[in-house]
Amino acid sequence: MLNRNAEALFWIGRYIERAENHARLIDVHYHIQQEEDFQAEGHKWSRLIDALGVRNEYLQQFESFAEQDVLSFITLDLGNTNSLFSCVHQARNNLRTLRQHLPSELWDIANSFNLWLGEQSVADIMSSPHQFYQQIKERAAMFLGAEQSVMLRGNEWHFIESGRFLERAENTTRILQAVTVSCKSKDINSIYTQLQAVLKSVSGYQSFRRYYADDMSPECILEFLIVNPQFPRSIRFSFHKLEEHLAKLELDSSEKGSGHEKVIRQAGKIKAELDYMEKEEMSGDLVEDVLQALMLSCQKLGKTMEGAFFRREGVSV
């Protein structure tokens, strides 16, 4: 079960989640831009490229950060291994290698998603960005719904879910990092507006209002997205689920070892730190340090899982 198949399953979860989160991050960016008309156009779009960590790759193809070029590169360019289309394409390739082990519905949805993206152009995006990225989120949700409805709760499911929740934690962290950097040296109203846009992008606005009523302070929004134990897209919730799925992996005697235990301990440590995080850490420069530490923890845990479970052989990663 381990190594090639496990890694393919893990990356199926990561790639589908990443595709959805790319759509959410772009949605946040459009909301933020509405409050920043005074900024240079190139700066607005370079920030999105930086948030996805693909500046060097982008500059190999383009000299400036025009909206159309940026959206094409991060959404439809298969030459960019981190584009939205590449994520869906690689998830589909991994599913193809495991079709005999997984429900056929998963392949059908991923294959349809991949074919649909292959038919799209940057003109389709530019004509109605919100509608286009809403369709991305709906197709990703369709895949998740099928996975939750029809998969046996065995190792295959736990590896997909582990990948999904690690990716979700990392992407929520990335969205918040992009916004907190953008909010530097700005007035409180601008910060509030941008964090409110983040809430809406992760479909958390109504849940937040139910939880905090009329307290819409930046600190409360950050607290909700980082350490709320009930909101499915909070970083804390993601790590609780990640540790749960890692612990439920049923490995035989030849597969068990210190690597699996190390992965569980590492995830548990991050979860515990989030469980006991103070509200004061959600303000000022402290939250930037918290988010940077969480990003490094996500990346370190991914590498630990790779060493414990996987080998690189015929898997799209």
C-alpha cells in the first residue's frame, strides 16, 4: 500500500484542494483590488504571483504583470506545474493509475473537470472572472462530495484526506499571509475590509457572524480563521483532521516504524500549539510570525510524510 500508491492518493487530495484554493485566492485578490485602485496595476498582480510562489517561473515567460497574463499563467498554463489546470491534470493522472482501487465516480468527475479546463481560454476567464472561478469551486466540491459519499474508510481514503487537509492548512495560511502583508501601513478600515473579503472567499462569513455576532474586529477574524475548532477551513480544524487521518492509517508490521510515529507526533505538536494559542498572538507583527511559523510547519510535515511513506516512482507530484 505504501510508497507509489500511497503517494498518488496523497497528491490526489492535495491537488484537488489546491485547485479549489487557487480559485479562492484569486477571488480574494479581486476583492482586495477594489479597495486599492490607487496602486499600480503591475503591483496588484505581482502580489498574486508572489503569493503562489511562482515569480521566477512567471518572469521566464513575461516581462510585466498584466492581468490577462497572470490569470492565464496561474490558471490554464500546463507548463506551470503549479497552475490550476496542472493541479487538476496531475490529480487526474494519479487517479488513472489507481482506477482499479477507487470508485469510478472519482475518475469520471476528475476526467470531466480536466477536459472542461482544456476547453477554456483566458478570454473565458476575463469575460466573467467570478463566474469562472465559482465553477472551479463547484467542480472541486463535486469531487469531494463523491469521495465522501462512496469511498470505503480504509487507507486509500485516509491518504487522500491527509493530503487534502495538509493542503488546506497551507493554503489558508498562504491567503492570510498575502493579506497581512498587504495590510501593512494601512488604516484599520482597509485591514477590516480585506479580512472580510478573506472570510467571504472561504465561505466563512455567515459562520463567523454566528460565532462572533457583531464583533468584526481584525483580531476576531484572524482568530476565527486560524484557531476556530469548528470552522472546516480554519488552520486548527485542518490539523485536527490531519492528525486524525494519520493516526487511523492501518499499516502492517513491515510498514510500521518510527517514520509513521514521527509524522503523527509532528502533526500533533502543531495541533497542540494551535489549541493553546492566545488571542493576543492574532494582532500586529505577532500574527505575521505565527503565520510564517505555520507555513514552515506545513512544509516540514509534508517532507516528513514523504520520508515516512513515499518514494518517487511514476507519480504526478
